[in-house]
Amino acid sequence: MIVVSAASGAFGRLVVERLRGRGEVVAAVRDPGRAPEGVTVRRGDYDDPASLREAFDGAARLLLISSPELDSARRTAQHLAAIAAAVDVGVGAIVYTSFLDADTVPTGMTEAHHATEQAVLRSGLPYTIVRHPFYGDAFVPRVSGGELTSSTGGRGLNTAFRSDLAEAAANVLTGEGHLGRAYDFTGPVWSYPQVAEALGVPYREVPDTGSGPMSRLTAQVRAGALERQTPDLEQVLGRPAESVVSRVTFHRPAGAR
């Protein structure tokens, strides 16, 4: 039996869909009324350890999808509660969705992921860690006014689409040879100028005048921090991952070449 935690979220639903026909699947969700259809549903709330023990009981594999909580301390506590519950009920193996560089960077946006990875290693459970990049779904460029603009300095982004990452998770949960491993998943590196060229529209670099999270992320892109690429995702998928360039050209806007 495979239990998917946080199964009512966008990523969790995709994983459940890709696990259909591969064995018994249980969707563990905080609100059973929002659970995916067609699978067994159990209540499993990251803030309710007793519910987690009930949700994980009997699992040969557990996919621990990271909490959407933004506060690192609370997020870490939720993850540690889930790992403790998995140990208590004797889960066969745990697969954790982490984030790139969480193995080496214990601060900032990877703080909770780093702490969780360490807890997984200390738990004694067989494990696989799958580190995600930023989701490409949130970065698909949009043509406005007949041109494409960004403040990325033309540097590359290694985003990957949720659909590919969900399929990779399903493969890890049902395949052999993944235990004891950590995968650094990246999609094909792409840039805004590349997308503009593929669409046949002009590209224009614009000043970054913001001050919020997206501005900080854009600064990272300009510094080349998102250009890292590994073969891990392609190897687990058994095929190339979908690229942003191919997706935008498939959905080519009217008026583009």
C-alpha cells in the first residue's frame, strides 16, 4: 500500500493520478472533503500527530509531500511529526519531496527542508529524497504587447513541470533501486530570450524595481543560481523532461510566428 500525504494539493493529486493501476493507493488529506476521487481516503493532518499515525498505518511506501506552510519553524515541526508517525507505525519506506540544495543549505527557503532531510536520515527508515526545483508551471512566460520581457539578464532557469515531477515520484514509489538515494531533479535549462526567439517575438530586458520574493528570486536568476542541471529527472522518468520552450511553442499565442 502506498500512502500519499497532502494528497489534496496540486502536486499530490497528480501523483495519485499517476499511481492509478500500480497498486493500492491511499490519499492522506487534512480535509477528506477535498480528497482526490477514486482512491481510499484517510484523514492525515500535519498538525494532528494522532491522525498521521492512523493515515500512515500499513503503508509499504509513504510519499511525504512537504507542507505548504511558509513559516520554517512550523513547517519543520509538521514534517518531524509526520516522520515520527511513520516510525511509530512501521512504514516500509519514506519518500520525501525536498528542494534543491537543501542537503547543503540549512537556512532561508531550504531551512525546513534541510531539517527534514536530517530527520529522515536519523529515523532509520528506508528512504528516498527527491529534491525539486521551482515549478515551471509558475514561470511559463507570457507575451504582452507583442514582446517578451523579464529582468533575468538572459540567464537560465532549471524549472520542471509538476506533471513530470509527479510521474517521477510515482516511479520512485513503485520502482526498484531507489532506496537510500537522493535525487536532484532539474528540468531542461531555458531562458526568456530563448522563449522569445522560439515564439518569433522581440525580447526586452527591463529593470527589476520590485522588493518582494519574486524580485529576490529574479536576482538569483541573474546571478546564475538556477542554471544547475542534473540528469536525475530524465533518468527516473526514462525520457526527457518537458521543456518550457516546447510548452510555450505548443500554446503559441495569436500573432506569433
